[in-house]
Amino acid sequence: MVNDPAAIQADLEQAEIASEILLGVLRLALKHPEAMDQETIAEMLTVAEDERDRQGDYGAAKLLDDWAEKVGEPLGGNGLKA
């Protein structure tokens, strides 16, 4: 566990960046559900992850990568019902 306030602040900023992107993808999926299947959403998060990584937002990129993997997993696993 890191007790450095600057590191904690940086982690929070990275999480905020990733959360804003995830929220944007969710809003788009809700607005256009016919165009947004599970694979498309996972791909959008992967594209966003690549861009965040390119811009040096490595913490946000890691979160987006993790979320893209989870979104891309088949439903029905981990207690989820399809």
C-alpha cells in the first residue's frame, strides 16, 4: 500500500480518466443499443486503452485494459446470467 499523497492523487486521477471513458462508452451503448454489442464495447475500451497509453496515462490504460477483458468475457461465467 502506498502512503505517498502524490502517488495516491496520481492514481485517483488515472482512475477518474478511465471512469470518464467507461461512462462515455456506457452512455453511447445505452443510446444506440442496436449498434453496441459486447464485442464492440470491448473493442472501444481497447482502442481507448491504446490512446491513453500513447498519451502516458498508464494507470488509466491499465484499468481500461482490465475492463475490456472483463466486458469481452462470455456472459454466464462468474455468477452472471446471460
